Amino acid sequence: MFIYKFIARTRKTHKRLNAVLVKCPLIPEGFCLNLFGTLWAKDPSWIDEKTVNHERIHDAQQRELLFIPFYILYIIEWLYRLTIHRDSRKAYYAISFEREAYANGHDLSYLRRRRHYSWTKYLK
């Protein structure tokens, strides 16, 4: 496994987004896994500033819940959504944490104005 430093320049703010990426052959192609603020991907070359922002939203969610409870709630909610949707992909997109991250991942200034526990607005 190799650790990369990813630096992307945004056109709007010209700020740098830094993220630690770990190249891992065990992660499926096209997936990015955020573990304790570190991004894991099979091939990190496809990861852009919107993906990094999406994962930073997850970082904020994880910090709010002190990491381990985040992962427990994430798995519990995914299992619950799986029983409703009977489709793992639909269950994934229905998770409140993912709904917040996908709804705001394109907005690179979202984290500056995000309120704590904003993911709770996406519980349905």
C-alpha cells in the first residue's frame, strides 16, 4: 500500500484541499473508503476536489460522533435501509450520512457553514 498526498486547486476559492490517500488493491474499483480521515481507493487518480469534499463531510460527521459510534450507526442504518429497499446500492444512497454528503459535496464552502449534526435532517 502506498500513501499519496492529494492536492487539488479549486477554481472558485483557489484554496488547497489536502487529503491522505492510501492505494489499496482490496477496495473495489471506483470506490473510496474513508477510515478515520484517511481515504482508501484502489486507484486514487480519479479522486477530485468534489470527492475530497464529500469525504470531508464524512470527516465532520465522524468527529461529531467520536468516530466509532459513527461507524456503528452507519452500519445499523445501512442494514435498516437494506431491509426496506432490498438493494444494497439503494440502501447505501438512503443512509442519512451519505444523503448529506451527496447533497452538499459539490459545494466546496459547505463545511464552513455546516451546523453540527446536520446529517440528522436527512433521516427519513
